[in-house]
Amino acid sequence: GFLHYMVDNCEFNSSKLNDIEYIYSHYYNKLEYIRFSSSVGKFVGYTEVGIKNAERLNNGPEVITSRGEKERYCFRNVGVFTESALTKS
């Protein structure tokens, strides 16, 4: 069978919000073919299909929306997670 999935990820190693990196990846059959990283600020393709899609997404409104996901998705959720984790450690 074939498997396609997407992953939203917030990577951080401190409680400082400016250290957070937002990563959004698409996978097909366990192979990552495209990624948006808040550190890079654009989509990057890793396969032929991923490169074509990255070009399209970087020239459309999707790249602007994705640039705001660090604040919308990570900042909102990481604060809750770290507060919860720190009170239990």
C-alpha cells in the first residue's frame, strides 16, 4: 500500500519562545518529499515532485500562511506543554 501523511512539529530545547522552530513536512511511503521550516522561511523540496510543489507553494499564499504558524501553532501549544511538564518534573 501507499501512505501519505503530514507532520506539524515544534522543535525547542528551552522555554524561550524565540528558540522554537516550526517544521511542517509531507511524507510519502516514509520518504519526506517537502518541508517548510520557520528557520528557512520557505518550502524546500527533497524529491522531483517535492521541488515542483515547493516552487508552487513558495509563489502562492501558502508560504505566507506557513510563516505565521510558528506564532499560531507553536507559541500557543508549547507554553501549555512546558508549563505542564515542568510542574510534573
